[in-house]
Amino acid sequence: MDALELLLGRDSALRLQEPGPDEAALDTIFRSALRAPDHGRLRPWRFVVIPRDRRERFGEVMADALRLREPNASPEALARERQKALRAPVIIVVAAHTKPSDKIPKVEQIISTGAAAQNIMLAAHALGYGAMWRTGPAAYDATVKQAFGLEAGDAIIGFLYIGTRVGGSSPLPRPVPEEVVAVWRG
């Protein structure tokens, strides 16, 4: 696939199903992630793969975290939270493990991790898979971080859901460059 075709064609899938990426595809996906810009070579990226057979357990973690955040959460809300874990055959938790640095601010380390997440999305697309990037309250929840072995200061950048695309893409219109680009005139 041509690089520009890849960039211009990538979008978020609405629904995903089996098959998801196998070990060889995941290796390629992670090798792509590790090509993200990394000022100072701090390597702030952390990736946790939630394989097919652990998705229900992930759903329980999500529901438990919701229950702690919202003790009056309805059974329906807890069920919806559990179902999020079944959106795709493979889920990758992308987190930034930032390091104190006089030269490289925390924000640059988080941005580097976001670039690694984007590389994952692009590599999945290049390999013929659909993907979606989600966050939500669980991404900022200490209980969820702890379940994945992350430290309190780590930032979950997103939950990347990867599998075979079912149906279309997100119907949201894309902006055109004229809407977001300005030329500085000094």
C-alpha cells in the first residue's frame, strides 16, 4: 500500500469482528509503533495486549472500576461497560510512562506515545485490519491502570480495538485543510 494512500484512507471502524491480528501481525504492528518520534530516546511507550481469551476479564475490570467511581451505577450501565471489552478480537492498551527530565517535558513524552498509537492504527490498516481508538473515564481510572500493571503517574492514551472491519466507517465528516490551516504572515 502506498504511504499516502495509507494516510488518506485510514479511518475508524464502526464494528470489528474476528479475525484479529495474529502474533506475526502484532509483531509488525509493534515494530511500527516503536518508530514513533522520541525526543531524548526516553521510550515512554507501554503497550498491553488484551488477547481474545482475556476480554471478559477486561470487561469485569471496567465494570468494577465503574462501580467504584459510581456506586449507584445501574446493572445496565455495568453491563454496557463489560460489553466494551468485546468490541474487537484484540485490544491494545497504550500508555505513556513519563520520566522526569529537564530537557524533555512530560507533554512531549505523552505526544510521543500518541504518535506510537497512531502508528499502531496505521500499521493495522496497512495489514488489512480495522481499528478504533477509545478512551473514556476508564482511561483515567487508577483501578484500571493498576489492573494493567501501570503506575499511578502513567497515562493511558487509549484502548485500541483491532479486528476485521464489519460494515462502514465512522460517518463523521472530515475537515478540509482550508478549515484548519492558516499561513502566518508575520
